[in-house]
Amino acid sequence: MQSTMESVLMFRRALVGAALIAAASLAAMPPVAQTQDAGSFPNRPLRIVTPTAAGGNIDIMARALAEKLATAWGQGVVVEPRPGANGVLAHAAIRNNDYPETLGGSA
């Protein structure tokens, strides 16, 4: 039987591994976006909304991803933590997003 601490550590390792795979997948994508108006994307600063508090694992990974995207796209990327209501507040913040692509997760 695993202790609670071991379970938490295993979950964190899995989360970090999944985030690294996601970041590697994004880095391997071709630089040309396949959207209707690929020439102008992104034409303004982007937001990454996280459903957890600042300083958590998801927030740290989102900030690392934001730094890489800002460098690659030459556009500002802001990480906006919206904790609370089991992710409902974060989803409400992106509901009326102008960009059709949304990277989401749950707490």
C-alpha cells in the first residue's frame, strides 16, 4: 500500500512528464500555423489561463511554455492564474476567447 506522499510524488512526476511531452510536441510543430489567417497569428499578446493558484505545478509549466512561445512567436504571452470553483472560473475566463484554439486543463 502506498503512502499519501508517495502517491503525490507519483502524480507530480506524471504531470511533469505530460507537460514535457506537450512542450516537446509544440516545439516539434512547424512554425506556420494552419489557420485561416496564418500570416497575422498572433497579432496581439496571448493569454494562458490556468485553473490553479500561482506557484503550483501547472502554473510553473505554463510560465515555462509561455516563455518559449513568446520567444518563438515574437509576441507577449501572459499566464493568468484563475483558481477556484474546480476550474469553472478559468473556463469562464476563456469562454469568449477570440482565438479558436484553446489549451485547457483541469485542477
